Amino acid sequence: MNTELFYYSLVEIGISIVIGVTLLYFTYRIINRFVKNKLDITFANEQEMMELIDAKTFNDVIEFGKHLNKVLVVTRSDKGSVAIMGNEIIECLSHKNLKIVDLTGAGDLFAAGFLHGYINKMSIKDSLQKGTEMASKIIQKIGARLN
């Protein structure tokens, strides 16, 4: 079964999909179809999102996110993170003065922290902060395991 068919089959049986853009990075056609029509929550870093929608500035990403009517979460490295839900834009600052050792797993841990907050009915702001907390921990050690 190909990846696109797999995702559509999940949607058809009522399973909401949360996905990082890097999994869809290989084709603009799929990103448009899934992000705009099927995904409930999309995670991407700033560079990925700007390349995928051919954005000139981050404001283009914001405008794209506003029209999705879904949750778009964009990590921005030392500029923090942003969640866009319709016209609502929620920002979260990054943690400062970290001893960054390895970026492996930062996006995955951010998404895990955000989703932990989200499914536990935390606010979007608090979910962003949870994601930031988790990513901040992992980048201060070698590898992608917290223990």
C-alpha cells in the first residue's frame, strides 16, 4: 500500500491524522491535499513550511495557516513556535541560555509535548509550552532519548 493511499484509508475510517510535514516533503501535491483537506494538526519547522508553500516571508506562512481552518504548528528554532488556528495566532518563546548539544529528536519531542497537552485539554499556549519544554530537554543531550 502506498503512503498516500494509507493516509486516505485512515481518514475514511474516521481516524484523525496528525503528521509532520517532513513525511510529506517529497511532493507539493500531497501536502496541499492532506494539509488543506484531511489533517487536523500539522507540524512543520519554519524552513519546511516556507519551502512547501513557496513563501517569501513568515507572514505568508501565517496567511496560509489562517485559511486552513485546522491547527498548524510551526517551530522556529530560537524564535520559538507558533500555532495558527483560523485567525488565532498563538506564539511561544523558546527557552534561552540552553547548552545545545544535538538537535536530533527536537521536532519529534516538540510534537510529543504539544500533543500531550492538546489531548489532555490544555490550552494551545500551554501545549506549545509543553512542546518547547520537551524539545529544550532533548537538545541538551546527545541522541533522541530523554532517559
